[in-house]
Amino acid sequence: MSDDTILKIRNLKIDGKTGDEWLPILKGIDLDLKRGEVLGVIGESGAGKSTIGLAAMGYTRGGCRISGGTVDFEGTDLVAASETYRRKLRGKKIAYVAQSAAASFNPAHRLIDQYSEAPIQHGVMNTTEAESDATELYRRLQLPNPDEIGFRYPHQVSGGQLQRAMTAMAMSCRPDLIIFDEPTTALDVTTQIEVLAAIRDAVEQFGTAAIYITHDLAVVAQMADRIQVFKLGETIEEAETRKMLSAPEEDYTKSLWAVRSFKATAKPKPPADEVPIVELRNVDAAYGATPVLFDVNFKIHKGRTVAVVGESGSGKSTAARCITGLLPPTKGEILFNGEALPPGYRQRNKDQLRQAQMIYQMADTALNPKQRIEDIIGRPVGFYLGLSGKAQRERVRELLDLIEMEPDVYMHRFPGELSGGQKQRIGIARSLAAEPQFIICDEVTSALDQLVAEGILRLLDKLQIDLGLAYMFITHDLATVRAIADEVVVMQHGKVVEQGPKVEMFKPPHHPYTDLLLSSVPEMDPGWLTNLLGARERGEIVDAKAAGASDN
Amino acid sequence: MHPILKMALQRLALGVFTLFVVSIIIAGAVEFLPGDLAQEILGQAATPEAVAAFRAEVGLDKPPVERYFSWLGGVAQGDFGTSLATKRSISELISARLGNTLFLAGFAAVIAVPLAVTLGMLAALYRNSWFDRLINVSTLSSISFPEFFVAYVLILFLSVGYGFDARWVLAVLGLFLLVEGFGAVREGMKIGRFSMFGSVFGLLGLALVVNAVFGWWSYQVGAVQAFPSISNISPDASFSERIYRSFLPALTLTLVVTAHMMRMTRASIINLMASPYIEMARLKGMPPGRIIVKHALPNALAPIINVIAINLAYLITGVVVVEVVFVYPGLGQLLVDSVSKRDITVVQGCCLIFAATYILLNLTADILAIATNPRLLHPK
Amino acid sequence: MTDATNDPTALSADAQAPRVEQESRWTTIRRAFRTAPLTAWFGMIVIFLYIVTAIFAPLLAPFGEKEIVGDAFDVPGSEYLLGTDQLGRDMLSRMIYAARNTVGIALLTTILSFLLGSFLGMLAAVLGGWTDNILSRVVDVLMSIPQLIFALLLLTILGANVVNMILVIALLDSTRVYRLMRAVGMNIVVMDYVEAAKLRGEGLWWLIRKEILPNAMAPLIAEFGLRFCFVFLTIAALSFLGLGIQPPTADWGTMVRDNAQLITFGEIIPLYPAGAIALLTVAVNFVVDWMLHRSSGLKE
């Protein structure tokens, strides 16, 4: 290794305590980082990404221990070094940017004081210098009102801005290395762009080395010079970004890359006079006195998938609550096969309830942890179709076959004994058990790792073709929309801003907000962010302010 | 209006309203009795004349609303009416005793609050150390003890004691247990296990040694008893005399309340130290002391204040039993006496005072918690 | 269309399922016991001994509960192991019978308080709206008076006897159970599986019995232990003050009161019943502490 290696991790092993036993989280990791280089660390949940990020600072969370290996930072092994030595490095030489800025800022202090803390305590600057430096960095990171924003408290600043303020804070001592731990995961796509651009510029300007941890391939493609792929505490593969994207070697990596290739079967357009299964007509809704939906109209036809797209707070889930009757609309009506449904679910009869089913985002909370799979699926079978005893069990077995899970293995298990993807399949089986015509899928894949999500999408597509189901697919993820939708409804601030068949939606011209949304979805091309920012600068594509979606 | 002021005023209004409702309950509880209170209290053998006289005396012959407002009017002016049993003015009965009770509770609080908060924070900061586990076991035990158990153990050790010779024998035994017990705990810690029996023996030993030291001290000052087991305080007693005489009841209350307060302080600090912003401070390389003072403490104020208020309110309940054990002339003793005599007017007066103190403490905690919340201090 | 099961990548990704160890409940429980700390073992053994004593009191006690066998305040000896009380009844026999009386009455009171509190708390959580508002305000007011003080007030009016004491304490203590049940219930009611059941058209009874209660059991059982301790101590305090369990029924609180003056002569007799109370509450608390620690996901 040449002299410009700043971080050299060798055979690092970290264990985590589960109950009374220590289980390995990292199983002997090697990692190298040169001065000024950005390394992308990518992997699914449980890969040990955050653990390695913290370990690079010589830090382990409570309940974890380093059981072997070295973390060599600028020639000193941090595992063997004293806590005092490590403390002097942290914040000064190595800094950290956490996933949730809102939780990681101390609510009791102003942003600028938290910024100045590290430089002052490490003796790099005095108070005046630190404060003027803060303003300077806030400006570079394109925070609005850089002279003033530092004097606010964390809860007075929006999420995207906080994330940039935290990046500024990490840079306050001009460290040699910054660890970014999923810094944009909690943000909406349109906000994410700004934060990504700010982080990249800052890292480039100061020539800081960085470890960028994420589960999002497209994001890491924009940020990293080199990518290291992790799985269950082990390195799978490591290469330059472009090489890794174009020619991955390992099967696991290839499978990660392949996710985006799935496309659902295209379906013919319904005849113009066909009565839609579900139709929303001029629907308004409110939570208490706060209106959240304004004159929402859309139709869902038999055998087709309508994707409802929007960022958090756009009203897409509220629209679903109106259809299910959990939130009776204040105005307008919901038609089912051309007949108006009673507004509240309590007034609907068993058949009306049976026809519209729902699959939830969090499979963990969607299944009762104290019921066995056969009871979870068996209940709607018994409740709606009146089957009991042997007939009910037979039907449950059929349903499990349908969702490609072995009945004999899974019938008697509890949800806690299944993986995330399997739980989501059980959720699907439960909704199928009612033999509905229409299913609402509320962000069904967003809590899952990409490969698992892919399997769920394939399954839903197959079921749709076999059973002629209509789907309302609520999502914020345009990649999912591309994969599965027949029609797209774009929502913003409780209104439908644009709707139409998918083929048309992904071709310009667009409503400015659709444009922003579409252009903000990161792509695998490493040059994408640069090109996009350039195009926005030149006014070829709308930016956030023009679309009224700014986080500021 | 500043949101803090607004919220504080809202809480204050709510507190006053609660007090009003509580006064209605205390005054109106009599109405809920199925049957006639006068007959019930005087017994089946009472003559109709006696019953009628009793009714007139308590005011049962007047309509409830009128009775309530005249009572409330009196209370507002410091007049709680007259005792049914002794015919004396309740205000007189209460005033001297209220002072004694407040003195006792204050005495206990002055020792307990700083002690509990400090030890609770130490236990949280040195979590899972032998010190923390020792504190966990001993506080868990002492919150499980009835107040009178603690009181009698203290009397036995600090007041009457055993004979002089026996005490020295016990002290040697205590020293042995102390060394062996804590030695076992230390050894256990090295291999990551906690020796409960070690700690129990150690504590027992410690108690015996302390007992012997007190015995020696009381022998030196020539007292037969180290501390009096009966805290009869005369109104004209000097301050030091009061401290001396109320030492055992105050110590009992302190022990009971400290355990509660320590556990709650520990829990809220641990909760706080798990926040991402504390981890962030660590990752910024801040020294542990600064993390506690600058990052944890400003956010810990509200929960700690809450813990203190809850436990001071708890003192009120504890005071009743402790006063009876030590025959301490306070409000609790008066209340218990009056309950057994079914002296309803006195009971009402005492209950109102206890309830008002309790509500006031909770209200103070609420308002202080609001005033120390940074999110409310600096609204959007 | 490729079938997901034929797609090796989909399977490999899903293979990070929790390592399912198909084990029976008994295995789980046995393992829990094996890893229980010493304090929990101590607690369980003590509770077991108390239960045995309470059930077999007549067989264990050398004399009858209310039987006067000798002189008052006889010293402990071979005949009367713990001596006799102020009326000349055998202390040991009364201690043993009191296990049955005191623990039994406390248990009954706790059960009453639990039935009332958890039923209303559940109702408030599931129905919400007005039901919740009214119930919660009533509970707020009841809780704004210190419990022991309120109990004393009510006992003055109703008259101090065992039945009134059980009812009064059960009522006042149920406010705490209500608060817990409501909070736990509220957390469960917002779960998607409850929403799914509601949307399926399930009735109130099903929601409570099948969806909410099974998931609320763990905190409720721990709370039962804590409430029992609290009720037990309150009853002991009231009996000690002479307002609870009445003579000649053998009861630890009353026994402390009756023999209290002995302490000033350096006799530790009053500490036996007081210690019996303390030991049981310590034991229950140790066990509850362990259970809470386990259900909090074995953190730390």
C-alpha cells in the first residue's frame, strides 16, 4: 500500500449480543481507502454496513464488541489505541453523518453551537472563527439564509436542510475522512437530490475521503469512486464504480443489479364504455378540520394496475383510506362497479368489504404476531366464504400454494418465524382469501430489500393475470411504477396533478411536478447527477422551486 | 402570548379546576353512602333525637349544594368547621400538626432528593457495573418494603438496639460479611456475573457495622438510645431538638422515597443516553463529562423534575404510616385517629389538605417540565 | 413470466429469514428459566413457598388460628417457636394462617381491580371518542387524590371493614390498570392487523379477544405482579393502621400493630410479620423485574 492510504481495515470481526450469546455481525472485513477517495458501501439490511462505518471511527455501539482485526487510520490501529486517542480523532480527523439528522441534533442547542463545538473543543478554531466558518459552509451547502439559519434550533429547520447542516457540522474541522451513513434514506426524492449534490460538492471541494453507506445502488453510483458490496457481514465484491456497474463478477452482485429489469406484462386498454371497478368522483377528505384531499378523481379498471405516486404528505394514502371507508370523504363519492359505496366501512355490508382488500407496507404490523399462519389466512376464508374445518384448511393450503409457499412447512408457524418477504406473501394470501376483485397495495415493497421486493412484484403480476385483479398501487418509488403500473396518477398536496397511461406518463411533456419527480429518481448512470444538475441549471428541466415542491 | 406562558396558564387553570372537583368529591362523598350517615355512625341503638341532633350538627339537614358552598366558603377563610368527636376547631387541630408534617416531609426531601438524583445518575452512567447492579437489587428491595418494616428495623438498630456486648459481636460479624460479600461481588464482576448473595451479605454487614458505630457514638454521648423511637415533639422545641427527635421518621421516609427516585432517575437518564444525539456527541469526540453536562443535562431536566415531583407527592402517602409508627404529632396521625373515630369533618379537612398538596406538586412539575422543554422554549 | 420460485436470486435474498428453530413452547420456557438470574430464582422459590404455606396452612400450623394457647407475650421456646401474642395465641400459627388471609385478600383485590381496570381500559382504547374521553377524565380526577388518603376518606364514610376495604382499594387501584391497559391497547389498535380485522367487518368482541388481548398479555402479566405488590402493601398499611383486616382474623399488618410495643424492648417479634410482607413483595418484584427485562427485548 502506498502512503496515501488513509484507512486500512484488516480482518475486522465484530460480534453483537443477542440474548446471552455473541453472534458475528462482521466476519473478517478488509477495507482500504485512499486520501480523497469516496468508497461506496452497499448491501441489504443486516449486511453490517452501519457497523463497519462506526468501526472505521474505532467505535462500536452498546451490545457490540470487536473480537479481532485492526482498524488502521493514518498509521495507528484504532482497535488497540486508547479511548483518549480515539476521542481526539473523532470529530477532528474522522467525522460522521447519521441517517436521521432530526434525531442526531441535540434539541437543546442551536445549530451553530453544535457546529462550533467540535472545532472549539478540539482546539482548531475559536468561537468567532467557528461561527463565521459555519456561515461559510452553510452557504457552500446551499442552505437558505446561511447567515441566519445557524441561530435556529433543530426543530425549527426542515429535514433536508438539517441533513445538509449535519454535513456542514461533520466538515467543521475539515476532517480527512467522513462516514456518511444513509444520509438521504429518510428524505423524499426531490429533497434527496439537493442533499446529494451538496454532499458531493463539499467532499470534492475539500478533497475529503468518505465512506458512503447506502442500500440504494443508483445513489451510490453518483457518489462513489469505488464500490464495496457487503452481504451478511462479508465482502462480496469490490471494484471501481464504472466497472462494478457495467461488469459485476459475483452472482449476488449481478442479482442486485438485475432488479431493475423487471417489467410487468402489458395489458390491453379497457374498452371506453367498460364500467370501472373502482371510481373516485370529486372526493374531498379532511383529518378533523385540516383538509387533505381536494377534488380527487380517478378510475381503476378490471385486471389493471393504477399506480398512485407522490411524496410524503401528497394524500396518496389518504385516498386509499377513503376507498376502504376508514376515512369517510367529506365530499364526493366512491363507486364500486358503478354503484356508490357507503362512505364509512361500518355501514358497508360483508360483500362490499370482501370485494376490496388491502396489503400493507409493514408486513410486521400487518400480521397478528400471536396467530398462526393458518388462522391468519383461514379467518377471512371462514368469515366471508363460510368454510370451516377441513374445507377451510384445504383452502388455506391452496392459497399458500398460490403465493408459492410450502403449506406443510408454513401452516403452523407464527409470523415471527418468517422473513420479511414471506410475511408480505402471507399478507397477499390473506387478501386473496377474501376472493376480492380489487386490492390496494400500500407501499408493499418499500420496506423490503430490492431482491425480495422484486419477487413480490412478480407474484402480484402473476396473480393479476391469473385472477383478473385490479390493483391500486400506492408508492413513492418511480422504479416500482415503471415496473408494474398500467396507469399512473400523480398526486401533490392532496390534488391529482396529472394522470394517464404509463407509456404516456414517462414521455414529455409533463406537469412541472411530474417532471421534477421523474427527473429526481436517481439512475444507475454515474454521470446522471452531474448531467441533471447541469440541465436544471440551464433551465432545461424544472427544479424544485418551479414545481412548488421545495423542502425549504 | 408566548406559548410557554400560554401552556403554563392552561395547566394552572386545569389544576385549579381539578382542585375544585376534588373538593366536591371530598365534601360530597358523604352523599354516596347508601343509607343514613348519622344512623350509620351513631349505631342502630341511637335515639331518633340523637340522630337528629347529629344531623343538624354536621349540617345533613341542609341541601347538599348549600352545605358544600358554606363549607368551601369556610375553608377559603381557613375555617374547616368543628370536630365531631372533640368539638374543637379543626383549624386549630390542623395548624400545629400541619407544620410538623411539613417539617418531617421537608427533612426527608432535603436528604432524599440530592442523594437519589446523584446515585440514580451514577447508576445510569456506570450501567451494568457492580455499583449499578447493587443499586438495582437494593432499591428494588427497599421499594418492596412496607414503611413500617423499614421503620421497625431502624428502631431496632438505631434506637433500642441490643445489649452493648452483643453489638460488638455483631459488628465483627458485620465486618466479616462486608468484606466477604463485596469481595464476592467484585470477583463475580471480573467474570461478568453478579453475585446477589454477595451483595446481600455485604449490605447486611454494612448495616451491622453502621449499627455498631452508632452504638459506640450513642454510648460516648451518654445517651441510652441513639435516637428516640417515639418522636413526641412539643410545640416549643428548638430546631436541633426537632431534628434529633424526628431523625428516625425522616430516615425511614428517606430510605423509602430514595429508592423510588433513584430507579426513576436511572431509567430516564438511560433513556436519554440512548438518544442518537448523545451518540453524535461521542462521535464528535466530546469528553464524557461534557457529554453529560452539555448534551444530556439540558434534556434531562424535565424528566428529573418530574421524578422529584412524583416522589414528593409519594411522600404524602408515606408520611401517614410513618407518623403512626413513631407517634409523631402530624397531620397523618390526626387523619388516622379521625378515621377510626369516624370524625368525618376532620377527615374531610385533612384529605383536602393532602390532596391540595399533591395536586400542587404535580402542577409544579408540569409547569417546570414545560418551561425546560427546548422545543417549547424556542417555538417555530 | 418467470416464476419467483424458479428465480434463484429471489430465493437467496429471502433466505436471510430468521433462523427458525421449530421448538415447542416448553423448550422456550425451559430456556427462559435456565437463563433466569439468581434474583428471579430467589423470587420464584419464595413465591412458591408462600403459596404452599397458604394452601396447607391448617396442616402446617401447630395450633388453631384463633386458639388461645397460653399466657400473653410468652417468650419463644420449644412449645411456641415464636412465642405468643398479646392474647396468648401462638405467633407461628397465626403467621401461617395470615399467609392465607393476607395474601388471599390482596390477590382477590388485585383480581377485582384488574378485571375492572382492564375491561374499561380496553373499551376506551377500542372505542375511542366519547367513551375514552369520559372514562379518562373520571380516572384523572380519581388519581388526583393520593390513593391511601382517598381510601381513608372512603373507609370513614363506608365504615372500616374487610369488604369495604377490598372494594375501595380495588376501585382506586383499577385506575392504574386502566391507564396501562388503555396505553397498551392504543398501541395495538393502531396496528395494521387490527385495521385489517376492522375492515374485514369483525365485531368488537372478536377484536378484543383475538387481536388485542393476546398481544397485550406480556405487559399485563408484569403489571399484575406490580399491582399485587402495591395492593398488598396498601392493605398491610391499612391493617397496620387498624382500618383494614379486623381481628381476630390473623393478618400480618394487624399483627405488626398488635405487637408493636415489643420493639421498644429490643424484641424482634413485630419484625416477623413485617418481614413476611417485605419478603413476598421483594420476591414478586424480583420476578417482575426479570420478566420486564426479558420482554424489553433483552437489551443492554
